Amino acid sequence: MLEPGADIAALVRGAVGDSLVAVIPAMLDGLAMAQARAAIGPLAVESAPATRVNAVVSADGADPVDVDAAVAFLESARSTTGQLIEIHQRAPSP
């Protein structure tokens, strides 16, 4: 989970393993969110082929089960890197 004020590049560069999925919370301010989104692709290129880098943006009110499912998918998608999945709040059932 990317904490407010944290540096996504430092988070990725300090990662160990073949896959990193950063969870980017919606509570980040606009500039921090834009920087985190823009950094995923270049950090994936920089980290390849040793580490795959992806991200999940969790909107306010997003179901944690949906966020966990997106993270699990990206962890298991062995040929996927540099991708960002946005999880929004579910629409109410009719």
C-alpha cells in the first residue's frame, strides 16, 4: 500500500521478488496520484526482467474483496507488467 507522502519509485526500487503490485489509495492528493500513475510504466521497464511492476488504484468506497482480487490477478499474470487496474465503488443493486 502506497502511503500518503511515500515515494513510489523508492517503494518499487526497494522491492524484492519477481512481482510487485502497489495498491494506490484514492486518498492521495491529485499531484501524488498523478505521479504514482505515471510512474508505473517507466518503473516496470526499469525493473524488467527481474521484477514485474503493476498497480491497483483503490477508489473511495471500493470493496476490499475487489481490490484483493485485482492484486491476486496481477500477481498471477506472469506476462503482465506496467499495468494499472482501477477499482471503483460498486453500484447499488436495483
